[in-house]
Amino acid sequence: MIAPNHKRCPRHADESGSVSVEFALWVPFLVAFLVFIVDVSSLMHIQTVMYDAARDAARQVATGKATTAEAETTARARFASGYGMTASVSSADNFATATLSAPYARLVLAGSGIASALIGDRTLTASVTMLMEQDDEN
């Protein structure tokens, strides 16, 4: 005979606190995943803005509206100084080329620690080349 104070089924054992433990185990993974999504989205947005700035700089030089130095300054000015953005604009062989680059580690939220070890010294680059426009007067 079973005593009335004994539990009949082990699945009805005291499970209080198990949700808290599961929550504590899963939260770091969820936060890391969220940071990863934000970083990837941020990198995609920044690269799009970099391509726009490179296109504008190459266009200014190709149309003769700015010198290469002016175009570099304008392209770099579109970004905060914390990004470590470098700009290079040149014109040769009837082409204007603008290249912008910045290190990944300066662009992402998790730029130090483990993320920095995984990313390494990679750079995000955007380069645009345009044909120089000729004057119609000649």
C-alpha cells in the first residue's frame, strides 16, 4: 500500500525554478544572436552608404566639378571620424576611381573581444569607377 504523503509519479516532482534556470541558460545565446543581426545589418547599411559616397566622389571628378582632393574630402566627411574611414580618389586613363575603406572592427558593436578575434583585420571596401565625361565644345 502507498502512503498518502508519497508522490505517485516522478514527473510531478518539484520543478520550481526550472524556468529561471532555462531562461538564464538561453538569454546569452539570444543576446549574442541579436547583436550578430544588428552588426550584420549595420555593416550592410554602412557599405551601401560607402558605395553612395564613392559614386558621388567619382561622379564629381568625372564631370570636372571637383578635383580628386576635394572629392576625397567630401567622401570622408560623410562618415563619423570613429569609423576610421579612408578615401582615395584618382583619375587616370580617362577614368575616375573612388575607393572608400574602413576596418570591420571599428564598424560593429562587438568590435572588441571575441568578435574582434573572429573578424580579424578585415576591411569593408567600396570602389566605383566612372568614365570621364568629355566636353562637347571640342
